[in-house]
Amino acid sequence: MVETKKIALWIVTIFVLYTIITQPAKAADFVQIGFQGISDAARGIGQFMTELVR
């Protein structure tokens, strides 16, 4: 199981590096989408907590 996780991590790392090197604009778009998702999730949690307190 641990070996499978290591292999999967290496595959993901190689894919990320390959994408950054070959298509930097697309990689930047992926990062922007990721941060937008995190921001939306945090905003949703904040709104939920605010409504919970009211």
C-alpha cells in the first residue's frame, strides 16, 4: 500500500513538472482554478459559521 502511494505521488509530481515546463500558461490557469476553489470553499464555510451563530 505504501509503495502504491509513493508511485502515485511520483506520477503526479512528474505530470505537474511536465505541464509546467511544456505549457506554463495552462499550468498557471490550473493554479488559478485551484486557488479559486479554495477561496470559494473558505467563503462558504465562513457564511455557514456566520449563519450558525445568528
